[in-house]
Amino acid sequence: MKKSKTIALYDLDQRRDVEYPGFRREVTLNLVRSIDTSEPGKGAIIFSQLDENNADDIIREQAS
């Protein structure tokens, strides 16, 4: 299996589609974040498609 195919399968299984108990998934076109439902303000971006062309705009959008 090619490296790019392996990475794509990993991203799908472990980042894009994963759900964790006690966390709420938030999905946008370019990222997936998990928000801790037991501790307000805690969470993490677990997948993103940011690159040098879209990073500034997406970060600005998410920060507002």
C-alpha cells in the first residue's frame, strides 16, 4: 500500500470520523474539533486541512 493511501485511511479512521465519549464533535469543511462536554473551554482540533494558502483565513474565521 502506498504511503499516501495509508495516511488517508489513518486520517479517516483516527481523525475525521472518530468520536470520543464525553466529547462533542464539531466538523467544518477544513477541520474537525473535539470539545470536552464536562469541562467548558477544553477541546482540541483533531484534524485539519490547513495549508499555506488557507491557514490565515481559517484561523481568523475560527477565532471570531
